[in-house]
Amino acid sequence: MFHKILIANRGEIAVRIITACHQLNIQTVAVCSTADRGAWYTQLADEVVCIGPAAANASYLNAEAILMAAINTHADAIHPGYGFLAENADFATMCAECGITWIGPQTSQIKLMGDKAQAKEFARQRGVPVLTGRSIQGLTWPAIKRVALQIGFPLVLKASHGGGGKGIRVISDAHDLHQRLRVARQEAAASFLNDSMYLEQYLDQARHIEVQVLGAGAQLYILGDRDCSLQLHKQKVIEESPASVLTAAQRQQLYRLSQQLLAGTNYQSLGTIEYLFADGAFYFMEMNTRLQVEHGVTELTTGVDIVVAQIRQAAGLPLHFSADIGLHPRCTAIEARLTATLPVKQTRIEKLNWPRGVRVDTGYRTGDQLVTMYDGLIAKLMVTGPTRAQAVSHLQTALGLVQMSGPATNLAFLRQTVARPAFEQDRLTIHSLAQWEGEYE
């Protein structure tokens, strides 16, 4: 087992990883920018290293500074969390060159799945259905326009190396594409250090379904599926596991496609395969080669501590659960993301009280200053129930009991959303939350 792990991240996910490390009796090193000095996660770690100024590209995206911190503190592994450098193949290679274990997939898999156009072609070659799409990197505007017309409007413009909803635009026509392409590229370059883009077919009625996998040598464990359809501005807001919209036969088909995608690749560590589901068919979208933000609901439905399992796998230790664990969920789990409403006028959190019996993953406590320059996430609230209806009821109660004052948040919107008959009855698509936002009072 590792002696010391450096967490190359911040906020709630740093808290989550530090907690898992301490369960395994592993010492931890937190890194922080000047904006995060004194943050809760830095107080939980055994050591703290300030790696640079507030700007992400000078701190959390500064691979050299992070590696130097690992070397100087004698860390023997790095956990990247999600976002920032979590899917940066060059950083993973740098870790290996420094003799530091990368807690994540092998570099070849990060590179393959990191380029969404390349990943779609890989899926297509393996017989996994994909939507019509094409990379537009290096193309002139006339060529880009021809590709767009071939796919058909409306369509989706996406960052090839993106994630977290950044660099994505729904495009209505050629003029709209021309107007928004430059800004999308700038956003992609700022977030992922790569401005490659691709165009993809747009589905009007679909669900966003994803599969959680954990690779360990020749064994690929499928830990379950999640419905992440409720998104706003391409950011997930409410996620649940398992995806109640699927029949048993559809779930088995989904898992077969996921096995088919990765068969023979010797995939290592955690990964999430994302699909669009429409008219009974699954379409591969992308694969995130990292720990997912919404991993907690899968932990609740399986009883597996996914972060602990990821660390054990990276250390070469055996995993103690069945390969088909995802087919036998213990309950329904639903997560709601509590986020700040931007721009934030007040940053001090005056009060923050959580209801009992609810799992809350957060990087904040009462009295903390909210840091929103990296993201607006405050907390993830997770509830369970023996059925989806009961889990929904528990979520409604839990959100009603949250007490928070200080920064403006989406709490009222969450409460109204989970009380909607369409949510209660599971009548929704990937576009529902945007429609509901327009009706929000």
C-alpha cells in the first residue's frame, strides 16, 4: 500500500479523497492556490503545499509545481480527483517518469478517450452505436460549414478534450455556429489547454445514462448505472442510480455494450462511459477516464467505497466484490448538487446546517469563505430509498431541512424541481431542466 498520496485537487473532492486515504492509513498531502489557503480540505490533510497564485493555470493546472510538491514531500502516489489535470495524459506520464504512481487509467486510455472524436471512432469500430459527428480541428470555415450541413441543424458543438459541460453549445444554424465557435474554442483552451472541437447530431428527446466501471487487470467491474439527464447549462444538477427508466433487458444490453467497448484493453482504474438513450437505443457519447463527481450515488447503491477501491487497485491489491455487482443495486440513490448562484455578492457562509440521515459531500463549513473562481459547487446531498418514489420523498424532505445563509444558491430551485410531478413520475429528458428553469418562480 502507498505511504503518502498527494491530492492534486481542491474542495469537496479533496475532502473525499483525504477521508478515503485516512481509512487506509495513508498520509496525505494537499495542494492549494493562494485563494484556497486555510480551506477545510487543507486542514484535514497531513501536509499542505501552496503551489501558486489563484489562477488555475498557475496552480491546479501547473503540473510542474504539483510534481515538485509531491517530490519534496516524498509522496509515492498522486490522486488527481476530477477536473483540472485528472484526464491529462502528459501529466500522468510525468508522474511515471518521476517514479510516482498515477492513481488513474493508463496513459494510452486517457489519450484515446480524451479525444472525443477519436473515442467515437473507436466505439464505432467496436460495434457500439454512436451519433453522427466529426472533428473540425484544422478545417477552414467553409469546410466546417459543409460538415455542419451534412450532419444537419440543430447540432451540438463540443470541445474534443472537454468535460464538465464546458465548451459545449447547441447550434441552431450556420450563422449561429460561426458566431459561437470562437468563444467555445477559447473556453475549451482555458479549461483543457486544447481548443479542438467537433460537431455532433442533436437529439431532441433523450436521457443521459452513464455506466460506472472499475478496471483491474483482465477484470472489468461494472458497478452500476446512473441517470444524469437533469442538467442545466450542460452541468449536471440531479443524478440517480440506478437509472429507473431502463428495463432489466435494456440494462443488460447497456452493460454488454460497455464490456464490448473496453474488451481487451486491460483498462485500469475508474472510468465512466456515457450514453444518450432514445427510443430504446443507446448511443455512446464519451468516456471519462477518472473519478466522477456523482460517484457517491453508486457507492450508496453498491455498498462499495469507490475511492478506496480505486486506491487499492492502483496499489495492486485485490478487490472484494463480484463482477456483476451493478446488476443488483441495494437501493435507489439520488444526488442533488447545491451550487452558488453566480455572480456571488456575499462569499461568507453565515450558516450551514445539514439534515440528519443524509450523505453530504462538501468542502465547506459554517464561517468559510466561498471560492467560486474554479466552480460553484457547495455540496452534494445524497439520499436513498428502497424504491425511487421513496428516495424522491426523502430528497424532498432533506432539501426542505437544509439551512444555509450567506451566498445565494440554487436551493429554492432544487426544492421546486424535486416537487414537480414530472420529476416524481420520472417523465423527463436531457432538456427538461432548462424548460423548468424558464418556469421557475
